[in-house]
Amino acid sequence: MTIRPASDRSLLISFGDEITPEAQQQVSQLTHGLDGLRGILNLHPAFTTVLVDFDPRLRSHAEIEALVRERAAQVGERAAVPARLVTIPVCYGGAAGPDLADVARHAGVEPDRVVELHAAAEYRVAFVGFATCFPYLGGLPPQLATPRLAAPRKHVPAGSVAIGGNQAGIYPLASPGGWRLIGHTPRNLFDPAKEPPALLRMGDRVRFVPITEARF
């Protein structure tokens, strides 16, 4: 673990440069360990890092670093946050997944094989970011890794299931986006009336289940 200042009111904690399940577990446990502590304003977990924003009127860089090291040392003493298994139904291809054929061509397989590979994998929510409740999913089969669009779309519908490089994701809200759209889910990933409002949280396991257009 390395710690360095990121600004006059933030620290960046890194668990290495390689994206591994171990690094993601450390990120998850440290994030939960720091959540809600006095003086910490925001936590921004990523694949191998946690950015800690703090109130410099309440704590100094040195105090936050000491707190991070204390909490990190306690990781082995705390039970890991239970990982839920969340099933996401997906209507693949057609208007719901306009980039499915492009992903298939890039992978050198038929579109049906893309669906099989995508739905056969189990994913883990590495972190949630970019837009409200957007889950970054690790576990995409390497064969399906596809570059993002050269020019992002101005509008991606909420519920779009996508591939961006070697990652999978789901757009919880309508927004611009450059990931390859291969399907759409009717499940609502963000509901401000619920507590918590996000369907998925860091550490969850995710499985995709193909559904027909009629059911969709």
C-alpha cells in the first residue's frame, strides 16, 4: 500500500498497478473502514486506489494518513463485506444492443456466441462511479474485450448493458457514453425513492441472464 498527497485536502491510497481480486478486496475493505469517520468528506474507490477527500480544518494530511494506516492494518481483523449475487436480465442485440455485431466481428465469433460468453461469466462490481450508480464490472471474458467507440454517443438509454475495453458495465441513467452497447435490461439500477437508491454496490457478484424481446 502506498499513500501520497493528491491535493491540499486529499490523499491517494494505492494497492499496486495491477487489477487483481486481492487489490479490489483491499480497496473495498478500506473504503468501508473509512466511511463515516469524522473529517472525511468523500471516498472515491477505483480498481486499485481510494481517493480520500478530507476537511483540512478538522484533520491534517498526517492525521488522515495515520488513520488510513490504522484502518488498513485492521483489514485482516474485519470480516469482508458480504458479496451478494445479483441477477440482471438482458435483451441482447437489435435496437437494445446496436453494437453486438461489432463486438462479434472484433472477437471473430457470431453474435450468438458473444451472448453465450457474456452471460456465462460471473462479474464483480469493482466500484461505482462515472455517473450516478454506474457499476464497473470486472470479469469480462478476455475474448469480448472491445475498444470503446471513437466518438461517444450523445444519448445512451438507461439500462444499456455495455462493454468498454476489458470492462463490462450498465448505464443506470440516460447519458452520453462511448461504450459498446450489446443489450438492455429492464431492471432499474437507480431509484432515489429507495434506500439505498443503487441496486448494485461495490463487491457484489453479477450474472446476466438472456431474455427474449417479447419478454423485454
